[in-house]
Amino acid sequence: MRPSTRPIPEIDIDQLAEILNDEAASILDVREDWEFHRGHVPGAFSIPLAQLPGRVVDLPRDKRYAVICEHGNRSLAATEFLLRSGFDSVASVTGGTNAWARSARPLERD
């Protein structure tokens, strides 16, 4: 697989907060299930990074995706994968759930 020459789009947590109520946007959390259940951005859905290649066919292509993990590394990898898979409107959340929580924004817990 050849590396992408396209820069990986990123947004910060303030930009993420702005799109929370956008029905055309989805928040994809790529952390492991146990991490997701411990606390996630409200409205996020979970597909662990290792499962993403097998489940990418289930993702609607007309959505805008903000991809988040704990700190931002896995979300960069997932965003790059989605871009290579033909998704146009996708961005990694810089700082991840950790930055979201440190900013005193709410987390949902299961």
C-alpha cells in the first residue's frame, strides 16, 4: 500500500463542538470498546481501529466524519484509511477524547 500524498485533515475540539448538532456529521470513535464505554464525546459511535477495514462498507459516504481516539494518533491513521477508501469529508480530532475531557466538556458513559 502506498502512502497518501494528501495531507490528513484535522480539526480541534472547538471545531468538533461546533459540529455536534450537525445532522450531516458523525463522530467516529476508533478506540477499543472498553475505552469508548469509559467515556466518549456525546453522540459518538464506536468502530475500533482494528475493525475499521472490515466495517468501512457500512459507513454512509454522504456523511461528514470527525474521527476521534484518545490522543489523536489512531484517529490520524483511521482518517488516512478513510481518505484512501474514497471518503471525502473526514477529519481527525487533534488531542482526541483526552483534550475534550480536559476542556471540561461532557462525556457520555455506558
